[in-house]
Amino acid sequence: MDIEPKPINQPLVLIVDDSPHNLSLMSELLKDTYRIKIANHGVKALRIAATKPQPDLILLDIMMPEMDGYDVCRQLKADPATRDIPVIFLTGSSGLGNEEKGLAMGAVDYLHKPISPPIMLARIQAQLALKASADFLRSKAAFLEQEVARRTREALAIQDVTILAMASLAETRDNETGNHIRRTQYYVKVLAEHLRSHPRLAPQLSEDYIKVLWKSAPLHDIGKIGIPDRILLKPGRLEPAEFEIMKTHTTLGWNAIQAAEDRLGMPVAFLSVAKEIALSHQEKWDGSGYPQGLAGEAIPLSARLMAVADVYDALISRRVYKPAMPHDTAAAIIIAGKGQHFDPDIVDAFIALQTEFQAIAARYQDTDADLTQKAGAIASAFGTAGC
């Protein structure tokens, strides 16, 4: 029970003793300085300690029936909600072994009976001062942790928006839609997650790597922003010379991301992977791709994953210059490219994930408005002199 109402800013002391005389004596000594609560057994003490407002300090008798002070202290320190409340043991024993035992389990001090009021008040005041400092530091640390988390979330959100803005900038000049970015991003993610258990690929496909891969994927065609409209927006087949220019979008993309990283002045994980994807997603498993003619595992894993995602999406997507292929036809082309165009193990993952690929394509399908807008952009570009 509460002994007497006191100002809320006064520290609250819980006195635990099975002796009514001791409870009365201790309460009388402390009532002018502190708010007081009392408990005449351990179970009640634990209940009060866990109830708001919690005690700022506990004076705990050791020798009590059923649950002694050591058991009470042990449970207080085991509970995250009460472990930081300082405990001062009250004991009639002078044995050093008892003090060592109590201090080892988390008590901050011992007071020996009969109690010396000046010593008791001085030690309580000292421990409350220490607790106030510890509480302040914990509160400050919690605030700083929350602030760091908040600013980290903001930085990541800004980073994500910047990536999508950069990728969308390239898409506005291409004959594809912004949904292509989303679809390929999800295709790459489900492929990577499926392959996390693959013996050859699992070591690289950590959870953190997949997050970086997800963040980097939208930049795979960023280099197309440097391709002239007369080639990028051409409705028909490209001439050989035009195709050679189109192929430079890989190196243009790598150069653009590298320049951004250079300006930043330090390496960034997701930009490193973005550079891999931008430069190498047109490489082929058999070495017949571009721009470097890499083969097999010399092609970065990120680019090998994007190759399957990008080709599949190009095949199933309707464009102003071609109809969409049905899934089965597109899947047959991907499977036929196993070991030639594509990493065989990634093709096996694609085969296992066809239902997921179809679901992603349906969720982010292009609308008629998307395609009409692109058709208008192409017509406008080719109707402008000097394109």
C-alpha cells in the first residue's frame, strides 16, 4: 500500500520485509524524503515492482518465509521490465559470503540490521543518484537509436526514389514501360530467393546480397538514355551499324553509374551490383554476348539473373512494333537457351518458378494507356526533323 501521498517527482522506494515492525520503522525513517510502498512477502514485491509507477529502488529483506530475498532478487534481475531497479539487501547477518552471493546476483548494496538511519539515507541517496544517471543514459541511447533508425529509413527511401527516378528517366526514352522495371525487379528477386539453397550459387546469395540486387535491378538499362532516338525508338529491325550503337547502352550505363560513384567518393554496394548488371546483362553463357564476350561464371551472377528476367519480359510484353508472346512460347525460348544464352541453373529455377513469373506479369501488366503513350512518343520523335 502507499504510506502517504507525496509529490510525483519524489523517488519511489519499495520496502520488502515480513516483519510489520521493520516495515513500520523503515517507512517512518523514509517517509519525509521519499514516496513509499511496502510488501510483506516476495510475491507481492514482484507484483508491485512490475506495476506502473515502478519503484526507483527496492529495500529487500533476505530472511523471509516461502520466498527469501535472494529468490526475489533473482526474479527481479531475470525480468527485463525490473532488472534495472537497484536492490539494497537488508540483513541481520554479518557473513561476507551472504554479501558476495547477493552482489553476484545483482544487488547494489547491503544494509545491516540494526539499521543506522544516517548510513541508510546516504546509501539510498547515492544509489538513486546512480540510477538517475543510468536512466538518463539509457533514455539518451534509446532516443539516439530511434533517431538513427529514422534517418536511415529516410536515407534508404531517398535512395530508392532516386534509383527509380534514374531508371524511369531512361524508360521515358525507351519503347518499354515503367512496369518493365517492376516486373524484372521481381523476377530477379524470386529467382535469387529460389537459388539460395543451390550448392553452387548459395554462398553468394545472402539475404543482404538479394536486397542489394533488388535495389540495383531497375538500373539495368540506364545506359539507353545515351542512345539516339532514331535508333532507340525505331519501330523496325535495326541495321547492323545501328545495332552496334545500341549495344553501347551497356557501357554507357556502366560509365554513368561509375561516374556517380566517383562523385560520391566511396564505393557503394548497390552501385557496384548495378554496374555489373548494366554492363553484363547482355552477356551470354556461351560467350557470344556483349560487350565483353564473357562466358560462364565469368559473367557476374547479378547479370546472369537479369538476363533471364529481361529476355522473358521482352518476349511476353506487347510493344508498338510487336505483339506479346504467350507465356508458353516465351518459356520455351528461355528453356531452349539453357547452357547457351543462359546459366543452366538459373533456367532450372525459372522452370520451377513459372507460376510466380506469370503472377508477377499479371500484377504489373502494361495498360493500353502505357502503350498509347509510348506510341505517341515514337511518332513524335520520328516526325521531328533531324532525329
